[in-house]
Amino acid sequence: MSNTTKRPSYLQAATPLLALIVMLASSVYIFGADSSYGPNQIALLIAAGIATIIAFVNGYRWEEVEEGITKGISVALGAILIILMVGSLIGTWLLSGIVPTLIYFGLEILSPTWFYAASCLICAIVAISIGSSWTTAATIGVALIGVATGMELSLAITAGAVVSGAYFGDKMSPLSDTTNLAPAVSGTELFSHIRYMTLTAVPAFVIALILFTIIGFSSSSAANLDSLQVMQDELQSIFNINVFMLIPLAVLFTMAVMKKPALPTIFVGALLGGAWALIFQPDVVATLVPERAAGNWFGPIAAVWVALFDGTVVATENADLESLLSGGGMVSMLNTVWLIVSAMTFGAVMECTGLLKQLLRGMLKVIHSTGQLITATLFTCFGVNVLTADQYMAIVLPGRMFREEYANRDLDPRVLSRTLEDSGTITSALIPWNTCGAYMFAVLGVFPLTYAPFAFFLYLTPLIAMIYAFTNFKILRLSDNQDRNEAYS
């Protein structure tokens, strides 16, 4: 930093953020659910440009801003590599029948008596296996809404169960982009972050299941479940479904429990998925062999190769099932990478030029305890979800804002990463104009404010996080952390 720089005013600090809010709101209004596929990235980069101009006014040089951007983006490089590898894993796990097997067994537990709880649990299983709350809601969720309609059960409660399960699975899945983004912003490691999240997410999910079970006892029905049985039959007709399909999942889980690094762990999982596809799903692999490799001995290997970089497409007569079974590949993650780089650029400029610190200065004057700091983070994440209508922003902006303060107060980075997910990821689906809330309304046909009272997991999690914060329960300290690789970088 040059000696001639001056502290920004509150107006200067707020200007880029206000400009971003206006541009993101316009983006959502004009482009709707497609706003995250380019428009939001442009808004972030323009806001970063506005922040840079303000920095110049305050005496900063371009070289200082550029260095800050480079450093800011470098924080996310590990997560970007993991996200790309996750794309490969999804591609091979779809091709090999691992994900279809998880879906098949998940549908086995559905029962009219336990419909709401089972719906929540099924969506959780599917979302953990594919790492996407959106895809889960648009496929299994839509099917469950249809079943609830036939059973004359509450669509609001069913949608609440679907959203609760989908977001629990998304939050706990190493395949999820937000689950990779939160530790990257906070400066911790993926599997360490997931293990620490279980302290808030699992109790919230268990309580949600209990509540759905209680509600279900008064709403049981003997309606038929033909639509889901048809889906199971189609899965069995396409894939070789058996318990051996769960071995790669067990290997991935074992490596995670043994605290192996996330990138090689997921890479091993992706390669195992490719091997399982060649061994157990030769018929499915044969349909995806590239034209130039057809008829050659290396044709099946080429199909797995394609799954690693371009994903898998499984053609069926059921459009919903085809959507569920198709996707993955590194290519599918490029837009997420673009969004992360753009968000980190904006956050880095705000941080290195003192604008972010100025925004925080007034807030921190009234924050004295760890409980208040974590609660402030939770509400800031929710506020960013409301104002910017994007869950990625609700992770990146508060993460950049509070990271230094958490370190200053001797808090382990996992405390910040978990807090970001406890509010930033899951409260997005409660807000009608947020891209997540709008998407859930579009696919489930139930307005977010209608299903919100029954989306128990989405507000139990931040509530439990606040209770932990004020009781100092399992709040990790840097001074107690023996593994320095998990400390702030």
C-alpha cells in the first residue's frame, strides 16, 4: 500500500455494494433463473471496476489493486480444481450406475404412512449423491409433488420436505459447488468443513424428520405410488443395480474419514466410477462411445473419457429421469468457476482497498462476543441473500467481510465456513425473489412463503448455530488447533 492512500468514507465503501445490488436485482428481473449464467458475472466485474475507480481516488495504484485481485482469486484456486474434479466424478458416477443405484434404493423407503419424512430423506439421499438441490427438486421433488397431489396430501408440507432434504443433501455433499466455495472463501479444507457442519446440520435434519413424521401420522394415505415405481423400473431396465455399486462411495467416504486431501480423494472416486462403468454397465457405455472410436477396442475407454470432461447423457422416454441421469463432466462446472472468479475479484478489490473494512467498522463496534459475531454473520448472509438474490454472493461477500475478524478473535476458519453455509446456502430457498426461491417455485409449483413454515431444516440450522455460538459449544479456536494446515492461509 502506498503512503499517500487515505481511508475511504462510508459512502465510498457502500457505493460499489449498492451498485452491485442494483445490477444483480436487474439481472434477476431481466434474465430470471438464467441470471447466474453470465449476467451476474458481468455485474460483479462492473462493481469491481467501480470499486477500483474509488480506490484510485483514494490514492491506490493499479499495481496494488491487481496484486489484491491475484491474491484474492488464488484463495479459491484449490476449490476451483476440486469443483472441476467433482464434475468428472458426477459424470462417471452417472455412467457407472452409482448415482442411479442410490436413487433406486432411496425410492425403496417411500411409504404412505411416512410420506413427508420419507420424501425429505429420499431428497437428502439423492442430493448427497449428485450434489445439487436444484436437480433433486426438479426431478425427485416434482415426482413427490405429483404423488402428494394424488394422495390429497398438503403440497406445502411436501414442498417443505423436498426443499429440506434437498438442501441438507446439497450442504453435506462434497460434490456441491457451495460446499466447496464456503471453505475456499474461509481458508479451510473441504472434508474438514463437512465434518464440522454435521454439528449443526445433522441435529437440524433429525428434528425436521421427527416433525415430518409427527405431521405424517395425521395425514397417512393408501394412495398408489405408481409414478415412482415406474421410475424404479426404468432405472433397473437401464442399469445393473446392485450393492457392488456402493463400493466407490464407501471408498470415498473412507478416504474422507481418514482426512485424505479432497482433490486426490475425489479424483480417485472419479477414476473408480470409470472403472465401475466398464465392468458393470457395458451396455450403457456402448451407447456413449464417440463415433470415431466406434468398433474399436478403446471405444468404451473413450466413452469414460468423455464422461470425465463432458459428462453423461442417458436417453430415456421419461424426460424427468433423463434430466436426473444426465450431466456432470468438467464442462458442467465452468460456469460455476466463472462465477467464483468474478465474485472473488469483486471481494478482493473491496478488501485490498479498505472498502470492506470500512463497511465492517461500524458493525464491529457493537459486536463484543463470539456469539454476537456468529449471529451477525448469519444475519449478514441472510441479508445478502435478500438484497443480491444470489446464494453465491451470500457466501462470498460475508466470507470476505468477516474472515479477518474471525482470525483476530482466535476463531478457527471452520467456524466461519460452517456459519456461511448455515445461513448463506440454505436461507436462499426461503426468499421468493432469490434465484433459489424462484427456481423452487418454478419446479415445485409452491410459493416459497407457502412452504417456508414447513421447510424446517432451513431455519432450524441457523437457530442451532446461534445456540452453539452463545453457549460456546464446539466453537473451535485457532489456539487449540494442532493441525496448522487447517488454519487461515
